[in-house]
Amino acid sequence: MSNEKKLSDISQVLTRLIQGNSKTVITEIDKSGIKYYVGDSVLSEESIQRMRELGLLVQIGFIGIISCPSCGDHVLALLPVCPRCGSNDVDIAELIAHVKCGYIGFTQEFNKSGEMICPGCGEKITSESEIRIYGKVFVCENCGARFETPSLKIRCLSCGLIFTLKEARVKRIPQYAIEAKEFEKARRVFIRDYIKNVILNVADKYGIDVKFDVNVKGMSGVDHKVPAILIRGSREAYVFFILSERDATLFTSFLLDIPETKNIILLCDESAISSMEMSCSAIAAGKPKVHVITIGNNDVSLEDELEKAVRKIFPEQSE
């Protein structure tokens, strides 16, 4: 799965949670495996693990499902078995009675060339009110035995093994609930992880070294945390993520405390700073060496925009 696709999946899930459109994790079990849904978005195992680490998902229990003792698959077929002779040639038959004469038999005994004829009195039955339904029973086509409940065997549709219920394994599937108070924190962490993956992809493509979470000393002597630094030869570019008001405040402090000669790439989420009544470009303070990239815009590829900035900052080997 590409990084763009990962961000799309995770963002859809978190957006639904934050907006309150869905608060339930649905577990679906099908032939392809176990899937977890929030709305119509699928949570990957990677996403589930990360969301659990953040406290966004809380395990509330398990569902037990029968699985094959040989291969562990859960795609199985139940085989009804005659308790008398052990044959698997078992059918279900409906037992009915002709009200007028009292004859009781199976539906197929009454069916003669497409018409309902009572085997007891030979009278043609033309209305449902002339019969009474007693219920259904299992019938062994091999020995003729009739019984309410057959013995059961199970066939694994993956490896073909036939086994009894006592020989089966039980697979315990975790169940999850949403912890609403962690929504926004989880969204920021997921997006930070995604951005780091994009930076690594672009850096690898253009032969650039990357350092994450670096302390840089400003002109005042204060240490500033820089999310990422791109390095090739003697040239550097500082990369900042603006995903919250706090990020914006720290970045502004950094701008005031460094020389204007520094190249900076600003990855900014407009929605995260909307309450400050400030845009991403305004945060950059019009500095010519600050390259602003707005994230969260579905019409813009973050990786493409980051490549454009890298080619401007590291031009000699970028073409």
C-alpha cells in the first residue's frame, strides 16, 4: 500500500470518529479473513496496533469462532451425518398431514407430476387449508432413518480436512471499542507518521540524508526542536510540521531566532490553525526561503509538492 493510500485510509477513519459520524468498530468474518470497519473504512492490522498504542481503541472482549485443527482456517462447511449408519447422504423433509383423511407423510410423497395427491385417500389437494404442517425432520437417504438432529462433521474448505466439533480449534477474535477523548491526538500522530514516510521516500529518491527530531540552537542560545532536517553536502533544509496551534507557536519562535538564510519546508494543516485566524502562508511571515506546503488537500499530492520544494533547495542533482 502506498503512503498516500495509508493516509487516505487513516484520515477517513479518524475524520468519521472526530465528526461523530461513527463510534462503532464492526467485526466482519468472511472467507478472506477477519476485518474491522469504522463506517465503510477498513482498519488494517497496522492501524489497529497503532490506534491501540495511542489509546484510541480499547479491547472489550473476544468472539470465538471454530477453526480447522490442521491449517487454522475458519472457512468451513458443516456436514450432517446420519446417527444410525454414519452416512453423509442426509436431506431435510417437511412432514404434513391431510386434514380430511388424517394421512401423515412427507411433502415429496404428496407430489405427483406437479400436483398434490394424498397417498392415503388419493384425493387431489387444491388448498393449503386441506393440509396441516407438522414440521421438518432430517432423513437419511442411505438407510431411511428419520431424526430431528443429525450428527455433525466439519470440512475445512481450505485444506479439505474432515473433523468433529470436539477436534476443532477455537480462534478468539478481539473486539474493540472507540475511546473518543483520544481522537485529535491520534489524528496528529498518524499524520506525523505519514509525513515522515513521505520525507524518507523523497529523500531516498534524491540522495538526501534525513535526521528527525533534531535540537537546533538559535541565535539567542535557546534549543529549538526541528521535526526533520534534510542534508546533502553542505546544503540543509529544515522541515516543520504545523498540525496544531502549539506547532505554529513553536515555529514562529524558531523563525525569530534563526538567520533568514536558512531553507525551510513548512508542512502545514490549515484546519489545525483555523482558530488562530491565521493561514499557513501568514505563519511563514513572507520569508523567501520558507517553502509552504498545505497538507490535507485531496487535490494535492504531498509527495509531489515535497519533491518540488526539494528540487528548488537542492537543484544541482535534482533534475
